[in-house]
Amino acid sequence: MRKLLLTALLSALPFTAMAQVADPDEGIPEEEGQHQGPPRWSLGIAAVMNDSPYAGEGTRIIPIPLIGFQGDHFFFRGLSFGWQFVENDSFELAAVAKGKLDGFEVKDLGRSELAANGIDYRLLEDRDKGLDLGLNAKWKGDFGELETEVLADATDTSGGQEVSLQYSYGFEVGKGQLSPNVSAKWLSKDAANYYYGTLDEEVARGVVDYKPGSVVIPGVGVSYFRPVGEKWSMLGFAKYELLPDEITDSPLIERDTDGTFTIFVGFSRGF
């Protein structure tokens, strides 16, 4: 589960944040060593702190490797792979494939916390990882950046869909760029029921029948990107997502949980 959590947290970073990790020369003036065209590789190390909403999982601080590649059209960033159809100064459009690791292994949940919610952990099943396919679009201009992503479960793990929308506005702070953002993520009924509800087979064993239906999860965040010398860069990112009542009322969720908080700090070198 530890390995899955590392990759899950990395894949959960916004597309824009991962683009900065994969393209560390972005934003560096040409005289300071900006790369003159693809392909680009980046390697680095990061640390992530994340508080899981699931009962008993708690907060973890974990080191992770950073690996990225940006070619003429193909790229990969963490667990995101894609092909850019359009890329210019104001608009980008890409087909993407992303690892979906939002679930859990029952053995990592807290038995007493589940029992307090009326759940016998022995009656639960793991929520498996999957693969999402879809499209990512980004508009850029003096107004800031608007990014949207439409994904569907390609492995029929949940059989659901996800649509996200994020607006960010960056401005210079010292030698770096600070970008506050607001976001919203919609999960279809199938996706929300799988990751935050109880399964039919669990209900048949005696677990309470709980299915939240489709939900919208709003979030706020901020990222900071700063070149360090000619090839190195630093990226910091923090995000808070406010979980709706349909999720926090789930017997799988830690009591008195209102949302989830993630902090990411990494250093990367471009090649």
C-alpha cells in the first residue's frame, strides 16, 4: 500500500503543476539557460504530506521520485501519459491516460475507527486501482489559466467518470511564480459510490447500504515554481478539498472529517 500511496499522491497533482515539474526550463529567460525545444527530461525528488479521509489511515509524509518527459507531442508526468494535439501560446489540448489510485486496502484502515462507524472491517473489500482515459484542455492569457479535464474509467473498476475545472492566476514573487487557484471536481454516481460508498456484495454480508451518488468537490490551492540556477527548479504545492456531506457521512470516512489537505515540495533537474 505504501508504494500505491506514493504514486497516488503524485498522480493527484494538477496537470499544470506536473507540467512544471516535467518542464523545469519553463519561465527561465533564454540567457539563463532555457531549453531550445523538445525533447525534455526531468529527474528529481519530492516529499508529500497527505491526510487521508478514510477511517484510520491518518496523515503520512513520504519521499517520492520525480520523473518527467516532454517531447514534440508525447509526454508523461508522474502517472499521467498523454499526446498533445494542439499547443500554442493561448490553448493546449491533449489526450491523457492517468492512473486512478483513489481507493484503499482494507488492511490499512483503522479497525476501531470503522467499528465506531458501525462497520466490521472483515466484511469490506479493497477499492482497486484503475486507469482513466480522457481529454485535458487549457486556456492561457492575461486573465490567468483555465484548465479542464474529462476522464472516464477505462478498466471498469468503478465504471464512473470525472470532470474537473481549475482556474489559476500566477504572478511573480522574487525569482519565482506564485499561482493561487480554485477548483471543482465532479464525480459521477458510479465513481462516488465505488470510492466512498459500500458495495452491493458488502451490503449482502451485513454492511450498511450507503451510496452517496454523484458529488462535486470544491478546492483551493496555491503553487510556487522557482528556477534554481540553469537546470534546477523547485516546485511547492498545497491544496485543500472540501468534502461534501454525501462523502463525509459515509461510514468509510473518518469521523469529523471536513476535507483533505495535501502539501507537495520537490526539486527537479532538467536535461
